[in-house]
Amino acid sequence: DTGVSQDPRHKITKRGQNVTFRCDPISEHNRLYWYRQTLGQGPEFLTYFQNEAQLEKSRLLSDRFSAERPKGSFSTLEIQRTEQGDSAMYLCASSFSQRDADEQFFGPGTRLTVL
Amino acid sequence: AQKITQTQPGMFVQEKEAVTLDCTYDTSDPSYGLFWYKQPSSGEMIFLIYQGSYDQQNATEGRYSLNFQKARKSANLVISASQLGDSAMYFCAMNTGNQFYFGTGTSLTVIP
């Protein structure tokens, strides 16, 4: 399978715990994006990387959220001190920046439930 | 401010008919890209079509076409010859600078 993969697919945690999600993009893609999607809404942009550089962070990304892409390949998204409002689907996408369309390929998502 | 507006929460179309899903956008950036994605009930986001702000012609991809009206800031998706498998959520999206915006989506149901 050469698509975008995310791990875990589901995560249930208690309020106040830290969680970390992983995204493995398509291998030749240099851009990687994180989104959050709640029920009945469109994805909300969180952050994006070009290679290992984090080029943009949404104001939605509070200081409890941090994302890394240390070697320009896989990325991790960590949420510290989780709150019930963090319950959502977290989507990762990747693209190849030299294409004008910047078509993003999405992973299956990680569904987070904070109890 | 809402960057992408999809005013149709739900749409129905008869199989084999064409349907138009509306999308308007708001940006002052002269360079931007417009996208449509499909999200079936299984959850994965599937890229359908792209239109660049400087593209002179409307984009087409198979049964999908994008009706780009720059002055009206609209980027409607037209699906021709609807199929039962087209039933899904459809999201309009825009990228401008390093920001990406999605609309709230339109749920399309294709009726046999």
C-alpha cells in the first residue's frame, strides 16, 4: 500500500492525558498537512510542513498541540493535557509541491475520543 | 470570516442526471487554488478536481467539471450522469498562501 497511512486509527483517552499520532506520507511527497474534522464539519487546517520545515500553523493549534516532521518523512502530532473538545478525527494529507494543483492525498484519519 | 461557503447542506439527484454543487469563496489574494473533495461514508477524502486562479479554462476530470466564475468568486462542481456511488459528502476547498480552507460540505444522495 503506497497511500498515506496513519496510526493509530482509533484512540480513546482520559481527559488530561497526552496522545501522539503518527502519519506516514506518500514517499515522494514533500508536503505534509494535519487537519482536524469534527462531525458534520469540513476539515480544519492545523499545520503544514514542507520537508522538515513547519511553514504554517493555524491559530486553532494551541500550545497544547505540537507537530514534528524530523527527517522530512513521517510526522507526529502530539496533544498534551487532552480536553473533551479535542475529540475529533485527525486527518493527515501529503502532496508533491512541484505540481501546480498541490493535490492532497489524505490518510484514513485517527479518531480521538477524550473521556 | 468564512473563506469557503457551501450553502446546500443536502442535495438529491436522480441517477443519470446532472447535479451542481455550489461553492463560493472569499480571498483578496490574486493567487489561489480551488479544490473539490469527495468523502464517502467510509471517511476517506478523495480528490476530485482542481482549478487555479489563473486558469483560463474550466477544469474537467471525467464526469466532474468545475464552473469557475472568478468575478462572482464561485467554483461550482458539476457532476454529470450521476451514479449511485456518487452518494457522499462533497467539500469545496481553497488554498491561498500557506493556508487551506474547507467548506462545511454538501451531502449528495443519488436516487435510483
